[in-house]
Amino acid sequence: MIKTFGQAPPPPTFFEKLKEGLAKSTGALGENITGIFTKKKLDAAMLVELEDALIRADMGAAQAAKLSAAVGAGRYDREISDGEIKSILAGEITRLLSPVQKPLDIDASKKPFVILVAGVNGTGKTTTIGKIAKRLTDQGLKLVLAAGDTFRAAAIEQLQVWGQRTGAEVVARAAGADAAGLAFDAIERARATDADVVLIDTAGRLQNKAGLMAELEKIARVIKKLDPTAPHAALLVLDATTGQNAISQVEAFTAAVPLTGLVMTKLDGTAKGGILVALAAKFGLPIHFIGVGEAAEDLQPFVAADFARALTGAS
């Protein structure tokens, strides 16, 4: 007898991965919503409970108050289901996040286009650079990667692996080398080889360490000696699991190097996904990418409506 087998199921879409990744955030918020709004008429006490649930989801007190007020608008004394609430919340969160849904645009008139990438220790910064490099080289751009995290030999090696994967040249020095000088050399190398983009890795640094933040300022200062308009993009990589601490990180890094955009990693497996809402409201910085896994394709451009639906569990 000949056995026949069905086709393998298609790989999950990024939205499906996002829903799965945000399961902890969605589960906690969804359970609270279900508990609050099961076949009851909407009243002020229920909105207070909803506001508390949104705060626990790391959306911040100010945004939680606005969202719960939006849910209540014109709906008092009406029986309302948890499904309706999730749909309303998804719509309101989409409205809040849509202004920061902006792709990372490479301005071809600025060649090489210099991208400085910063973040605290452990955010997945070097891996994120590799994933962005993969995306840009797939678009046909020629890249130079600068291994500016000279404190960690492992980071230099990791970036070299990404260079091999993407066909990008990596400018690296021995561990402990001057990071600002290395960034300078990488831009000069990009000019010599007619590269389109330079992606500069930097050492992970805690936002409260003045010396390390000063070094980041030095890198930006040295870059400007070659191109007064550089860096053309300064990205901060944030770890979603840090929750509200991400706000102080954005404040500190903005003071050192004016940021142009954010990348949020590790949204899979955290109950703090709502922090993106708080960040968008407070800073209005573009959110270029979000990450929900280890593979290169698990870093994708941020789409406000998809994120809002996945976060709230709206159908």
C-alpha cells in the first residue's frame, strides 16, 4: 500500500508569531477584561478596574486613564462584552501607535548612510544589527558593519558571523580598542568601497553610568568629523522584559545622542508588551522594528494595528 501524506503546513506568519509571542501580555490583560466585563452594564467602577488592568500591562498611568475613558465614552449603563472591549481597545491603541509606525528609511543621498545603534547590556543589540543588516543586504544595499562593542570579544565575533551571513564587510579591532576611532575607520572604509550603509555596534552601557554615556557622545562627535550630518540614524534597542525601565533608558540615551528611532526586542515571553504604548505616548519616537524570536525573520517592521490586535487579543 502506498501511503500518501498531506502537504506540510505553511510556516507561521509574523502576525501569528507576534500573537504567540505576546501571549503572556495578552493572557494577563484578556483575563482581567473577561473578569471585569462578563455580562455587566458598564459603570465607573468597571472602568477603574480596566484602568488598573492596563497599568499592570505596563501601558503607564496616563495612557491607561485615556484608554479606559475612551472605552467608557457614550457606553455607560450599556451591557458590553469582553470581545467588544478588546475591539475598542485595539482601535484606540492603534490610533495611539500609528504616528510612530515608521520604517527605517535609508536616504540614498547620504552615502554612506550611518546608523549608530545603542542600548543597555543584554538587549540583543548585536543580534539586532545582524538582522537589520540581513534585511538591508536583501534589498541590494552594500554594507559595512563596525564592531564597536570593543569591550566584549564575543560581540566582535558575533558581528563577524553576521558579516559572513550577509556578505557585509566587518571592520573590527582587538578587544579594548577605541570605539570612536573604529567607527571613524568604518566610515572611511565604506567611502573607499562605495558602501551604502554603515551599521555601528556599540558597547552595552547602563544608562546611569556617566563614563560610558560620555563614550557614546564621543563616538557621535568623532563621526561628525567625517560627515557633520552623521549619524543619520541613532537607534536604541530596548528589551521588552524591562517594562517601565525602558522609559528611563530612552531619556538617558536621548540626552547622550539624539535618538531617531527605537527597536523593541524580546516581545516573546513577556507580560510587559504594553510598554510600547507608554513609550509612544511619552516620546513619539519612531518604532522601526519589533522582535519576537531568534531567527532573522523574527525582526520585522512595526505595524501598529497588528500589534494592537495581538496585545489585546481582539479578533
